[in-house]
Amino acid sequence: MRSPVTPALYDQFALGWRGYVLIALIALFSAQFGAGRIQVMDADEARFAQATRQMVETGDYVRIRIQDEERNRKPIGVHWLQAAAVQAAEPLTEKLNTIWPYRLPSAFGLMLAALATLWAGKRLLGPRAGFFGAALFSAGVLAGFEGMTAKTDALLLGFTTLAIAALAHLRTDPSRPRLLALLFWFAIGGGVMIKGPVAPLVAALTLSTLAIWERRATWMKPLLWWPGPLLAAAIIAPWSIAIATETQGRFFFDMIFGDVAPKLISGQEGHFALPGYHLFLLPLMIFPATYALPAALRIAWETIRGPRNSDEQKPYRFLIAWALPIILFFELAPTKLAHYALPAYPAIALLCGAGLAAMLGRPWRTAHPVGVALFAVAGAVFVAIMAFSATFMFGDFNADLRRAISTALIGVAVLGAAVTGLIMLRRPAARVGVLVACALALSFMLRERILPEARALNVSTQALDALTRARLTPRADRPLWVVGYAETSLIFLTRTDIRMASISEAGALAEPGDALVVEGRAMQDLAAELALRDYVFTPSEPPVRGYALGRGERVALFIGRVGPSAAAADAPPQNP
């Protein structure tokens, strides 16, 4: 049921353009926390940023490379947008290894997703509930984090949400079918350029679920109007034809069957998880909408049990058909990462907005107390993560303990104030304000204050600092060899032409004066290889120790240079 339009000031605000501005600002703030302070993160973000950096350095905007490794089976749209942002920001940065410009397209993607959520919500649920859902989504923990990182997921979320929002309007507003169909296909084309078949998959799951559920698909006919698919093809064709020609037609096969399908079907790359993974993480990942999840579940259950063609439940059927198939699809896939189910979050947030708006008007005795308890538990987990992250700052055990306790106390104070507000305030708009403020405050603390100072997690930055102190930063006439630590973040922070080498390669090719970064587990074997040539590695700095997120383990990096061994240096020169 659409929320009624009343002359209240809040409804007047949500109904007009100011509502869109506020939702865009919430999404922008959520995406920008930490964007200028957190170092480039392994593994995926560093790979995307380095590939874009090499595009800008070489001027080759067709092929995707990291050093000499081809990555052409990855769609290129994110790299084009990142390259445009980097070149626009170049007067401010003056160098290509500043990470924040690479993160700007992701912030744009989150803002687009938030605005599309509000656009769809206002049509389906009315201005009040639509605004509630869009606000809860914009401040979400997972959505905000993806909006901060220089990857594909926030941009994919933006285009996918825009496509589904166009479907929502097409289903309920028959006055502009062709314009909405064109918008849908434009968003599908953009989504394909960002992450291949995911956007069409989400749209296909939504449309097929609705058609089967309602046994009615006549409203989908405008999507078959030929200029729409032609527009999507025009967006995709220029680059895909060029790269398919260059790869002798292997591109599409590799992109789908060599990248997407094996990861989902086989559970490769160590991301296997049992079904239930996404549902288990949902209360934490969608925080602060966690509070309204019980109310959203009540609405969903009533809709599923109700008549298949009830006009009153028509908006809810659309939202369920948007969210549920995506969740089920990724639950059944062996490979699971938290952000895989992100395209379902706008629909879940809108259901939460509808539940929150309807909570006072329905005899639901448990929705509010269960929602408060669920919100408190999810918030406590988030605070615990913040306290644990504070222990990665420099200092001894006592300093770590003090920081963890102080962080936990501040987090508990913010969370406690939010829980108190939810209990004492009855107006849905006030509760939404409390939820959004709490989520933004906790995200600010974690991403703007804690993670940038958690130096033990920023191993590559520490290694660069050690190279600078030892005057061993790489340059054209002095290569840098990296052995046992193949993290792309170090390439991004230094030079594209540094040499990520195996032990045998570095032992055979490194020359006196060359700089080396060696992971502790490779030290002994590298020393043996260098000794065969009468060379020795001499550390110049104490080892850099920390936790490498890309490797999932603690590392110790030794920084130094190659030189002749003492015996070779003392030996008399050979007569010719």
C-alpha cells in the first residue's frame, strides 16, 4: 500500500527535489568516509587501480593489463570512468598513484543507486516510505564501503538499480513506455560494460519471477521495442568488437566461461561457503536498515501468502521479485562474497522503509522490540570490529588495549544513543533520522579515523616508507625487485615497472646496487641463490611487519640492496 500524501512538512520535503538532494548527500558522505585516507587495498581494489593507471600511462584504452599480465576478459567500463576521474584530478594530485581519484566513480555509482532507489520507491510505495527506504540504503554499511573502494561493485549497483527502477515505473506508469524502455536498456548496457552479465542476470531474474508469480507479462512488451536493445548494443559494441577481434573471438567465451561461471560454480579462490551465508550476514551488511528487517519480513510474508493479483500488494510483489531471486541465486552458488548479493539491497531497504512506515498502523507487537534487539546486536558486532581494528595501530599490548577499550566505549555510546532514540521516539521519520545518523557516525569512526591509522594493515605503505628512508625508492636506473610479496598495492604505490619476481629469477638477474623487498619466508632461499653468484642481500632497515589483507596472513618485509659478498669483494682482480 502506498503511503498517503499529507500536508505535513516532512512529506512536502520528501515529495520534492529536496528529497533527492538529501539522499544524494547521504550517499556521498557514506562513500567518502576514508576515500582520501585509506591506502589502496589488496587485492581487488589495487588491481583495478593499477590497471587504470597503466591505461593512463600508456595511452592504450582498449587492453587491460597489470604490468605484463593481460586481463582482457574483464569488462572495461570501470577503467574508463576511473581514467577520466584521474585525468580530471591530475592538477590536484600531480601523480598517478594517489588513490582517491580512482574511487570517485564508485561514489558516483552509490549516488546513482541511491537516487534510483528513491525514484523507484516513490513510485511503488509513495514519497514517505520510498524516502525511508532510500535513506536506509544510502547509509548502509556494505553499500557505503563499496562506494568508497575503486572497484566495480558500486558502479554495477548504480546501473542495475537504475534498470530495475525503470521497470518499476514501466509497470505502474503506462504513459511513457518507450522512454522507460530506453532508460532500461541504457542501464543494462552500462552494467554490462561494468561487470559483464550480472546486470542482465538481475533483470532477467526479476522479470521471470514476476511473470511466473502473476502469470501476466503484457506490461513487459515495451522492452521489446527494437531501439532499446539496439541502444544497449551500441554501448557495448565498440570496445567488445575491438577486443574480440584482438583476442580472435575468445573474449566473450573467457569473460563468461573463464571468469564468471567457474567462480560461481566451482567455489574457487577460497570463497566457498554454505547456503545461508548471505542471509546470515544480511543484518550486519545492511545496517542500519537492520531495525526494520522484522517489519519487512512481515510485509513480505503477507504478500507471498496473499492473492497473486492483489493491487494492494502489487508494489511488494515487485520488490520481492527483485530481491528474493538474487539472494537465492547467490546462496545456491558455492562461491560467496558479501558484496555478491548487493544488487538485492535496494529492494530490501525499500521493504524496510515500507515496514517502518506501516509499523504504527498495524497490530505488530513484535516487529519493534525484535527490530531494536536485532539492531543492537548488529551494531555491537560492528563496534567490536572497530575495537579490533584499533589494535592494528602502532604500539605495545597496553596501547592496543587502551585504544580498543576507548574505541568500544565511544561506539557503545553512539549505539546506545541510537537504541534509546528508537525506544523513545515513535514517529517513523525520527527513527529513520536516528538510524542514518548512527550508521554514518560508526562508518566515519571506522573508515576515517581507525583504518587509516591501522598501520599494521597497510603493509605496502610501510614498505614504501622504509624504501624512502633507505633511499632505495625505484627509479629508471635502479630497479626494485620484490620477492615473496606479490601484492599489487606495492606496484601502485611505487612504479609500474618494478619487478615482482620468483626467488630463482631474482637470484639469477639481480645486480649489485639493485633494491630488494624480500618477505621473510623467502630470505633463506634467496640468499642461497645469490650466493651462487657471489652476491649477498644486505637489509638497510628493520623489517616491516604487519597483516597483509590480500594474502590473509602476517608478513615481514626486509628492505635492502644487493651487493658482492665479502669474499668476492676481497678477491684480487682476475688478469685478462
